[in-house]
Amino acid sequence: MLEPLVSPAQLATWIEEGRPDLRIVDVRWYLGQPRGTGRAAFESGHLPGAIHIDLDTELVAPDGPGRHPLPDPSAFAAMLAAHGIGDGDLVVAYDDVGGWVAARMWWMLDDLGFGADGRGGVGVLDGGIQGWVADGHALTVDRREPPTATLHLRPAWSRTVDRAGLTAELGRVVLLDARAGPRYRGEIEPIDPKPGHIPSALNAPIDGNLDADGRFLAASRLADRFRRLRDEAVASGFEDAADPSRRMVISCGSGVSACHNALAMRIAGLPSPILYPGSYSDWSTAGEPVATGPEPGFPPPG
């Protein structure tokens, strides 16, 4: 199975070898920017052989809880097959925002069992397009679209929890919020209806997974980070969170950047967390209570 991180050097070697099973996916997308901005970036220069897949129109359902609801797995598989991604392929996703959009692509394929049979797999380009260029590799404006493929994925998402399920577990699980500190604390809220965070959530912004060059930290450092977060949950009064058999729950604004923490945990060799796909956009739109400030806060009495 493909490792979750792919270095620019390894990807360059695969390109040079002309691997017929290699599928490079550009998923650039920008929060708060008009639709099509990511594709425009792709068309101005991308990795050789890459295709573009759009977060807003291809990695989400037309409607559902939150701003980026997960699509039906069969529709997701059909979309990927139409782009030429099939069983046994090597899929490498990249972006230019530290890997958090690429991590959503990785999480979706991983959760649906892509590569679980030992053939092919999915990974994220470490350092993204910036790392590729910094290592001396070229971009292109040439475009190619592989022929339609055949792709079999599992029929249902498995590592997810909805709002009702999360509400029942608040205070008993380690809930991580991947948004930047100002949004978590409620100092700003550019998109969702109410500033703040889900009560009991700890702030775990994705830049804490990266080094100064925008590449993922070593596995040992990532493992230390998530162990400290579990300890912080316990110190905040959530004693049940000390149980290592309880998987962490990850969230963010709309279920996209949260996947960056899932990827970091996989690199660290930790158990896979549970994703709250609707995340804060679903929670705040539903009028649920929120907490503000740097502390996690306590869930309301049940």
C-alpha cells in the first residue's frame, strides 16, 4: 500500500518512469474565493500529467449537513472513474495550502478502502506544489485526461459521526478543532453564523503538523503532539478522554481541513480518528451552544 506521504523526489521518479498507473490530482481551492479559482491556478501551471478535481463541485454532495457534506460513495467513485482513476492506481494529491485540501482527498479514498487490497493507494505530496518547485521540478500548462476507468470503493463511509452522535459523546472524547486560533476563540468568523467552537473542543490547527517549509513533521513529533492534546483534554476535566481506546474526533469549519489531522495521525502511527463531516458549519447553523475564548469549555448538561 502507498505511504500516506509522497516526497517530490519519489513523485518525480514515477513521472520519469512513465508509470501508467500514476494519477496526479491537483485539488487547489481557496477559502472565501470565487468558484473556479482553483482551476484557474491549475491552468496557469501544474505538475506534469496532473488533472484537476474541484472541492466545491466534485468532492462534496449537492446538499447535506455543513458547507462541504460528504458525497454518496457511489457518486464519488463514478466521478473519479470518469477522471481516469481506477482500481490499483497510484493517486497522489497536492495543493498549495499545506496539504489540507489534498488531505480531504486522501481521507475520502482511504476511508472507502482504496488500496486496502495492497494494489495502488493514495498519498499526499509532501510540501505541495511549493515543495515540488523548491526541489527544482518544473510545472507545465499541458493538460491530459486519462480514459475512463473502473473503480470499486466501499459503499458507505465508516469513520464518521453526525451531530447527534457527537452531542452524545461530548466531554467523553478528545474533540479536535483544526481551525486557526482566532476562529476557534471566536475573535473572527468570516463564514459561519456564530463565532466560537463546539464546547469541549481543543484547538489543534493544522499548521502544528508542519515545519517551517510546509512539510509534515517527523512521525515521532506528530505522535507527541496528539498525545499532548489527549493529556490536555484530561487536564481540562474530561477524564474519559484518557482512555486510549477512545478514538479522537476531528472537526474544523466544514470537514475539510480536519482531514489534515487525520493524515498527521496516520503518519504518526496512531489510530485513525473519527471525522465529524459537518463540523462547525453544521453545528453553528443548527443553533447548538458554542464556547468562546481559548478554553475548550464544557458541554451543556444533558
